[in-house]
Amino acid sequence: MLSVRAYTATDAPAWDAVVDASRNGNLLHRRDYMDYHAARFVDASLLVEDAGAPVAVFPANRDGDAVTSHAGLSYAGLVSTHALRATATLEAFERIAAHYRDTGVRTLLYKAVPHLFHRSPAEEDLYALHRLGARLQRRDLSSAVPLRAPPRFAAARKRSVAKARRAGLRVQRVEDPAPLHALLGEVLQRHGARPTHSLDELRLLCARFPAQIVPYEVRDGADLLAGTLVYDFGHVVHTQYLACSEQGRRADALSLLLAELIEQVYAQREFLSLGISTEQQGRVLNAGLVEQKERFGARAVVHDFYHWELQ
């Protein structure tokens, strides 16, 4: 019989074991990742157990009478092992709803894990949400490059990459994210924005996960032209940030960087995720941005958000 209970700090090893064995969880859902910004959120995470054994985890935070899974993560939702099947998933969602209702929660925003990141099929949660009356509230459009197939770069992109290589630009993996963070700050400042992570947070995450969170730079001599922060999830790698200076834009540094990641560094993986190209809660598509990604052979993957009335 399934039961649901609130997460406590002593549950961290059991929680991470579920994530590691799950069909749809990854680095983002481990407690040693989530807890880097724990002070920003009121944690409302849950463990789902079958006869006392954890079979799923539910990363979540609470703000008043609303719960989000999870406001500090790109996506979360129910992270489940192979032991949790369709009928049990429906029961788990009923128990999750009952738990939150009993504590005064009225609404739940569910940020589903896009299927691209699943290691094994795991969309029982979407069926359960449908059955229980949740509605699709938001849909972002992301892009991903299939890596097992031969690269399908547009002709203009091939010329850009060749130009950057002839100019002697160098792509290198680095340890310190500080130069990338500074470049990113300069780029975002032009649009009145700033990086999601502070430099201290990036350094903490890179130190905590040195094999999975990796900065890459493109330089012309000592000059930093472009960079990215790669999150390595195993079968999928994701560019958390992409930044390019004006000099780098003229030199096609970003084209070279992505070509190296696609053709060399991660050629044996399944997908390279390039992130979303939508704005204003998914209502506006940045056509120029998505077209840039498509010129590298990327095509669309959606990120879905569900609104669930619990009361």
C-alpha cells in the first residue's frame, strides 16, 4: 500500500537513491543539487513509499497556499522508479493531493520532466494529472539536436564553423566558471536581465559536480569570445547557458563551440539540449533564437506546466 510523507533532511540518502534509480530523474533532482538554493524556498517535497520502501520522490516548494514542483528547477514533478506503475501512479497522485489539502494547499503547479530527459518511458504522471482534472497552463518550446545521426548543419552554419576554425579559435573545457559568468552578465545586461545563478553558486555547483557541470570557452588567444555551461545527464547533455561577445559574434565563435560539442565532445550521446526559445510564459516564440538552433539540426521538444486545483 502506498503512503506519502514530507521529506526531511535525514531522508537525503534515500531520496538520492530513488533519483539515481529513477526513469525520469537526473542531477537536478538530487538533494545535493537542490539544496544549493534551499534558503530561497520553503521546502514541501514528498516521498512516496510502498510498504515503507521509497518508490518515488516529489520535489516541491510552497508559497502560501500554492505548491510548485519545483520553482527552483527547470522541471521536476514525480520522479519515479520502475517499481511505480500506472495504477500505483494514479494512487500516488491521489495521496499527494490529499496530503497537500490536509495542510491547506489549494493549488499545485506541476512542471513535468520533458520526455527527452527520460531514461525509460515515464509519462504515467501526465495521465494521472488528466484523470484528476489538472489542466495544461503553459507550454515552452525547447530544442534538441539528435547526436546519433549524422550532423545536419545548414550550409551557412557549416561556412561559419569553417571560418572560425581557419581563424584559429580554440574550444576548451575549463574549471573556473568566472570568465563565462562575467561574459554572460555583460550579454544579459543589454536586455535588462542577469544570470540565474550567482558566481558563488556556479562555483559551488561546479565544485560539487565537476564531472557533470562543466564550463567550456572559445578563445582567440587570451580573449574570451563565447562560452557555455554544460549539464551532463548521461544520455542527454544540456547547455544551461550560452554567451557570446560582439567580437565572438563576428568571428562565429558560438557556431564553432556548438559544432565541437556536437561532432566531437558529446558525439556518442543521444541528444544535446539547447534550451527554450519562448518568452512570456510560452506565449511568445523568439523566432530568431529557435532558427539559430535549427541551423544545427535541432528540433522541438516541449516543456509542459500543469495547474491543478486541489480544493
